[in-house]
Amino acid sequence: MKTALGILKRHLIVFRRTLWSNTVFNALEPFLYLSAMGYGLGAYVQDIGGMSYIQFLAPGMVASAAMWAATFECTYSSFVRLHFQKTFHAMLAGPATVTDVVAGEVLFGIVKNVVFGIVILLVIAAMGQVQSVWSLLIPVFLIFPGAVFSLMALSYTGIIGHIDYLNYYITLVTTPMYLFAGVFFPIVSMPAWMQTLVWLNPLYHSVEVCRALVVGNVSMILWQHIASLALFAIVLGKVPGYFLKKRLIS
Amino acid sequence: MSCVIKAENLGKSYGKFRALKGISFTINKGECFGFLGHNGAGKSTTMRMIYGLSTVDEGYLEVMGERIDPITPPRIKQIFGIVPQEDNLDPDLSVIENLEVYGGYFGISSKDARTYGKELLEFMGLADKVNVNVEMLSGGAKRRLVIARALINKPQVIILDEPTTGLDPQARRLVWQKLRRLKEDGVTMLLTTHYMEEAAQICDRIVIMNDGLILAVGSPEELVRQYVLPFVIEVRVSMEMLPSGINEKIEAIGGKAEYIVDSLFIFTKDGKRLWDKLNEIGLDHHVCYLRPANLEDVFLKLTGRRDEE
Ligand SMILES: Nc1ncnc2c1ncn2[C@@H]1O[C@H](COP(=O)(O)OP(=O)(O)OP(=O)(O)O)[C@@H](O)[C@H]1O
Ligand SMILES: [Mg+2]
């Protein structure tokens, strides 16, 4: 645990250095989406469950920007550390175990998920799209989806041998999760079988909880979403270690 | 406990390829133990098994009285200092941050790691590079930083896989000096190297490895005494230019001919006497070179004919 925290500290030192450029860049994209789609497309869209389109979209941007941040960290950045910089090998020559290495990566993925969630939350707050003080719980909640996205991405990173294969993950896993999570349209507009399938999409749960907290529509059903995310995290918990061990220990 | 590391019939296979074919050795506390061997002999493979980047799956390995099965646990790695063959410094960090972060893996506070880290940098001749990004360092400076990093946790056992490869002669001596001082402090050291002088200077005992096996073990002096005669005359002409029947002629004047990597070495007990007789057997003095035999001769003699087999 001590070593995993040491690894997290390493990531935070690097992160702190690029925090501003990183943040501005990452805040820009959701802002563009919100302006273009929220205001532009929103003009043609009638209210969704009593919300204006931009109101509907804004919390989804919080959840999805967080997902992208955690995903990129645990795909491209982790891959570079694993294969090119040999950072993990150096850690393992120290007192770290593969489990410590995974824990360090996932903890940092969670940090990114939370930090970029907060950044976008501030952006939408500035745009007047935060209605409830329940939103203050969002940073804490984002720990759950952060763990799930990081574990998923790191598992895939451990499986593949060439950096080009990461594109497949982005195109075939992350992008579909993004498009079919109730970020851009409510899932009730999808066919019934897809509505069932969407429960397997961690981003869906994240979006639902963020939206409920942003608009203050809090109910017991949120626990189901949180429990689903916790379940995913538990199921995936050992997977990255299994594959990284094969890569790191000969 | 006087025995720090003990290997018995230690083997390692990568798929069908047997990189280590069963080696046995013991390393005592406070000793500097060297591994010599050609490229691919299995030195790094042995090191990696000891420091926990490879699993032990053939034979027996014991570290600090504990059996390694299948991999070295963190509590043992906690007292190790590792200099891997390939520099794996953290390019996202500055020189001092590399030490700070690495110390952090051992649970050392940033403040302590920085204080001690600066001392180590001073010693390694990197004092003016404290805040430089590691990408900006020269190859030799990187190597020295890797060595400094291995010392940040004040290890009891240091494993150095070709620590001085790429260092200039001054820097190499600097490292030797540091290693000698550590040895005086009772630190146990494992070292691989391709520099015979380095092995002769700092190792108490050496093994010579060849194709995954240990061929010889002993102190540098013992090995020289055991495997070669005290003097050697190198004959620097190509094989075709040698007089015919040279081997018998050498024998007749009290020498022993050895062919190492296509050149003739004449080993002898009495260098001066043989030197005076070289003309008699048709060898010109100015293509010959007389010197005391050394570890390199032992190494070449034991492993030199590898390619011809
Ligand atoms: N992970 C691996 N997979 C397959 N083969 C390997 C692996 N690691 C090492 N080998 C092989 O095992 C043999 C021993 O390698 P090792 O790195 O131990 O040699 P070495 O003595 O350290 O050589 P050098 O002086 O070049 O560093 C080599 O033939 C090498 O190709
Ligand atoms: Mg090696």
C-alpha cells in the first residue's frame, strides 16, 4: 500500500506540472459540445422530461469528460510507461509488486476522473446549468466510475502488444459507451433490448447519477447505479494485474 | 547469517530455450561477488531472478535465509538496491525528483529523499544537475544517476548489472571508489561486468559463466593461478603467418600455446626466459608482447572457443 501511494505520488508530481495546460484543453472540448449542441441543436429539441436540451446535456458532459480523462490515462499513458519508459520495471526493481503498480495506475485514473469531472462541473456551473447543492457530491461519486474506467482501460492495455491497438479500444469500446449512455438522448428512445444492454455501460450509471445530483432529483434508485459500478469494479479488480504480470515478469 | 544468497541448480527457460542450465553459488554477507560471461551467458537472467523481475521455476534460490518461490517478495526488495542493465529512469521527472519518487516507493519521505539524494548526487558528480530533466543528461550521467537511485534506500544488498558500461574512465573509478566504501560498510554486492579490470579491482569472488553454466569460481587471483600460467606472450600476427610446427616448438622451450579468438597466446611460468628464446622459434620480438597473465586471459581461455564448437 505504501508503495502504491508512492506510485500515485509519482503520477501526481507529473500531473501537477501539466495541470493547467491539461485542464484548459480538456475543458475546451465539452464546452464546445455544450455550446454547439446545447444551444444549436437544443433550439430544435423539445424539453426532455422537463429539462431544456442543454440542461439535459450538461451533466452528461461532466460524466463523459471524466471518463475520457481516466481512459486516456490508463491506455496511452500507461502503455508508454509500460513499454517505452520502462517505468513499471523500475518500480518492480524497487519494493513494488504488480498489484502496487496496478493500484497506482488505477488510483491515478480515479484522480483524473474526479479532477476533470470537477473541471467540467465548474464549466457548466459557470454556464448556469447547475441547479442543486447535491452536485457537491459529484466529486466523491466519480470515484466509482473512475475505478471502473481505469480498470477496463488498463486491462486492455495489458492485453495488447502494440500501441496502435489502443485505437480499437477507443473506437470500439469508449466511443460506443459515450454515444449510448444517455448523454445525448434519453435511453428510453432506444429499443427495449438496448435499454437492457445499457445497464452494462458504466458511463450510463455515471451519467444518471451526475444528472440526478446536478438537477437535485435524488432518489433511492441512485444506489442501484452506484452498486452496479461497484460490482463492475469488483469483477474487474484482478484483471489488469493478471495481464500486466505476463508483460512485466518473465 | 553469513550467507545472503544461495542458488542450487538454478535454471531458467524461455519457451524451449534454456537460458540458465542449472547454476549453484553462495554469496556471503559483505562480499562483492562478480558474474563474468559473454553476451547472453545468463548474467542478467540470474540478477532478475534475484531481484524479482523473473520467477524462479527451476532449482532453488534463497535470499536472506528465505526461499524464493516463485518471486522475491517486497520485504526482501525493500533492502535491495538495483542497478538494472538498461537505464529506466523516469523521463517525466527531473534528476532530484527521480530520487525523491524512487525513495517514495520505499516509504521514504520526500524531504529525507531529497536531502540524502543531494548527497548521493554530489558523490556521483551530478551536483550541478539536480534540477535538470533526465532526458537532458548524457549517457554516462544517466548511468551514474541510476546508481545513485539504487542507493537511496541505504540498501544492504546491491545488485549491479553492468554498472559502469558507458562511463568514462574517471567516472568508472568514481563508481569503484563508492562501491569499495560501501563494501567497507558491510554492504553485500553482486556485480556483472564485461570489464575484467573492474572485476579484478572490486570483486572478492567471481564466477565465469558460459551458455547458462558456471565454468569457474574463485577470487580473481585464484582463478589466474588455477587456470593460466603466470606470464603470457601475445603473438600479434595472423594465423597463416605463424611458422610451421609452432606449437611443438613452443612446447620445447617451456611454453604452452593457446589459440584465443584466432590469435596465439603463449603461457609460461618464466616469462623472461621464454622471451629471450622467441627468436629461436622464429617469432620476431616486435610482434610479441610479454605481460603477467590476468583475469582476461582466464576468461578468454575458458570461454574463448565458444564459437568454434
Ligand atoms: N524475456 C526473455 N525472453 C526470451 N529470451 C530471453 C529473455 N531474456 C533473456 N533471454 C535470453 O536468455 C539468454 C540470456 O540472457 P541474459 O540477458 O541473461 O544475458 P547476459 O549474460 O546478461 O548478456 P549481456 O552481457 O548481453 O547482458 C539470452 O540468449 C537471451 O536472448
Ligand atoms: Mg545482461
